[in-house]
Amino acid sequence: MSVLKKFFKDTIIYGLATVLPRLMNFVLVPLHTGKLVTSSFSDSTTFYIYAAFFNVLLTYGMETAFFRFFSKSEEKDKVFSTTFISLVVTTMLFLMGILVYNQELSSWIGINQLYFNLLIGVIVLDTLVVAPFAYLRATGRPIKFASIKIANILTYVILNYFFLWAIPKFGFSFSWYDSTDLVQYIFISNLFASILTFILLIPYFFKTKLQFSKTIFKQLISYGWPIMVAGLAYVINENFDKWILPNLLDKDINGAYSGCYKIAMFMTIFIQAFRLGAEPFFFSHANEKNAKQTYALIMKYFVIAGSFMLVFIISYLDVFKGLIVKDESYWIAIKIVPIVLLANLCLGIYFNLAIWYKLTDKTRYGMYLSIVGAILTIAFNLIMIPKIGFIAAAWATLAAYGVMMVLSYILGQKHYPVPYNLKQILGYLGSAIGLSIIALTTNSNYYINTILVLVFLGLIVLFEKKELKQLLKK
């Protein structure tokens, strides 16, 4: 239990580094949806889709590979140094290529030239700090990690409010300010935040002697490239809907869809916090005697927490809708939220299950599973959006992550069997889905919906009381 308690402690700290920035982003959603028309919000969404794509491409699985080999290598400094040098060199080569073909690439992907230049600045700076951030996590410095992450998002949020709210509100006059193109200032704010992060992490660029090992590099690449492919497939699974909607329907629909999608960010925050704490923990405890039992217990509590969030958010969906997406023109897409929440819970379970192919160095299976999900996402969206509209995009996400989750469990039990309590996990998941469906039929009757939330909490207390007491005592 002490090992499990340490996991929860680290996850909470790493979670703060993720939860606080994401919560601050919630503060920005009302600002953005209030100041931007739906078509401009669509432009902002497209910007970050490409940012996610390039982030995966430029890191090519090296972050996860670093954790894998750093945890078991006796030459830890050399693992870090090789990872860092590799990422710096490839990022600089990428930047040189972009500078040569800047206008052609901007035109090819259909992004405004200014937006494209800002995008490149953000992704280059963010890639250069991947290795230092990974080093902080791997060496058990969650507070330092969290502090820099929070400084980044604070800068981003403050600048967003300055550009989009304070200047128009107080009538400040600047010759460079363009009130007809407010979305650019979201990207400019991001660039300044990335510059600050880069500066704060410069000391960690020289934390160890810079030495490049071809042997370690080959191991890192061999382990990491399937993760890169899986990451690209993940970007497709997460963003293909928001990329294709402007083409199949229109930018206004995509803006509304993307705005309502933000309500599901609570589940995304939870999953991201879990991943930040879990990945280094799983690797560092792989050789412990009761490792598999610990993984199984973590899975159960993950499902319990995620299921509770599903019931809670759906029960008070109208409240969240009013707080986060205040412009009613966005609400035409609100019905996607329950589907996307469940889809993200399935994704979180998949990430938990994925430990089997990472610990057995069979990362190609992660690539295969993600490709299956991407194929489902693309096919479902292209076939069904013209038939049933934007709701098909949400169902496509659920179908993709649901299939990936089931396939990962089946393969995992074959290659690295973990004694998951399937009966309890399915019981909590099924109960949460059932209660959520009831909540959707009550016409936002908060008295009934509160009872539904309390019922689920009662189930947790009933079945987990003894185990939770033991955990809290140790």
C-alpha cells in the first residue's frame, strides 16, 4: 500500500501541473467563445491540431523511450544527453527546412502565413524542452516540473486576457493592435509562454556532460518510433473530426463542436494527470514483487474516479455549459458532450492497459492499436458525417477508443497478464453509464441528478470502504 500511496502522491503533484493549466484554460474558453465568432474559434482549433501533429512528429517517441531506458540504465546521464542532443539536432534541421519552404508549406496546409510562423515558433520551443521536462519527471522532481508548467500557463492566460479583454475594455490604443483579427493574439500569447518556459529550463540543458552514444540512440529510436506512429494515430483519433468538419460541413459548425468539446476537458485533465504520474511509476516499479497486483489496483481506482466524473459532469451538464461556453450559438453541439466524456474514459483505460506493451518492449502493438483506431476514426467520420451530421464525429471517437481499449486488454492478457478485477471494473463502468443515461432524461432536474451522484458515491463506499481505510492508514 505504501508504494500505491507514493504513486497517488506523485500523481497529485503532476496532476497539479496539468490540472491547474487546464483549469486556467477553462477560464479562457468563456473568453474565447465570447470574443471569437465560431469560425475564428475553428481557426484556433486548427492551429492546435497542427501543433499536436508536429509535436508528435518532432519528438518521435523519444520521451517515452527516455523513461524506459533511463529507469534501467546504469549510464543515466548518457541516456539523457543522447536524448537531448538527438531532439535538438532534428528540431534545428526541421526549422531550417521550414525557413527555406516557409510560404509553400503555409499555403499547402492552408494556414494564414502569420499563424503558420507563430505555430513554428511554438512547436520548436516546446520540442527543445521535452528532454529537460522528462529529466525532471524521471529524477523525481514533480514540484519543479509543476512550477514551470504553471508559470507557462499563467503567462499564456494573462496575455490572453490582456490582448482579448483588457485592450478593448479600457480602450488602450496600440498601432500594432488589430481588432479585426483577435485570434492571432491567442497564438502570440502561446509563443511568449513557450519562450518563458525555454528560458526557465536552460539550466537543465547543461545538467549533465553532453555526450552522444550511438548504441543508446539506436535503442531509443528502436523503442520510440512505433510510439511516434501511435502518437500520430492518436492525433488523428483526437483531432480528425475537428479537422474534417470545416470541409464536410462548415467552420461555424466546427467552432460550435470544438467549443462544446471543451466541456469534456475535465476527463482529459484527469487522464493527463494520471499519465504524467503513471508512466515513470510503472517503469520504475516493474521489477517489484507485487507490481502486477499494484497495476491492477491502480486500474480499479482509475475506473472508479473516471466513472464518478462521468456521472457528475453529465448530471450537471447545464451548469458546466453555462459556465464554460456562455455564447448560446455554440450550444447547438452540446449533445456531443456525454459521448465524448465516455470516449475519453475509454481512452484513459486504454492508456492504463498500455503498460503491457511498454514494459515488454513491444511498442509496435501500441502502433497497431492506434492505427486501428485511426482507421475507424477516418472511415466513420467520412461515411457518417454527411449522413447524420456532426454527432457522427463524437460517435467515431467513442468507437475508436472503445475498440482500442478492448483489443489492448485482450492482447495484454496474452503477453503480460495483469490480474484486473474485471467484474468490479465493468460493474462501476456499467453503473456510471446507466446513471448517466438516467440523468440525461431528467430535463436537468438537479434534485434527481444529485440523488444519482450520491447513489454512485454510495456504491463506492459500499464496496471499497475497507480497502480505502487501509490505504489512508498507511
